[in-house]
Amino acid sequence: MTIGGIVSAIVLGAVVGALGRLIVPGRQSMPAWLTVAVGVVAAFAGTGLSAMVGLRTSGWNLWETLLQIGVAAAGVCLVLAFWPPTTHR
């Protein structure tokens, strides 16, 4: 993987993670780096799942993007279940 591919994965992960957080209702107490990490994992997982079900994975695909955002929302819910809540003083 090239440097450009890594940077693209991080940027796409940040966008997918942020959209996943927007879908989950309520206030989430997770840091930005964790949102990006969930988004990167969700982007790769969504691409893998879309390839498994036979969606075209080259270029941009609406259904693949929606699947990635759905996986990110599920990832945010999973992280919130195990991430300790922070108290704001």
C-alpha cells in the first residue's frame, strides 16, 4: 500500500466514522481518533462485505458507501458499549 492509499484510507475513515456517529442517537463520549479508527475499520469491512454479496467494488458505489456507514454506526454502538464514559467538569 502506498502513502497515498494510507492517507486516503484515513480520510475516508474519518468521513465514514463521522457519518456513523451522526446516525447513532444521543451523545457519544469517544475521542476523535477513535471515531477515525472505527471509520477506517468500517470502510474496509464494508468494502469486504459488498464484495462478498457481489456489489461492484471498483470506483464509487452508493450501496457500498451506505454499507460502510451502516457498519460504522454498528461499530460506534459497539465501542460505546465498552468505552468508559467520561465526566465533563
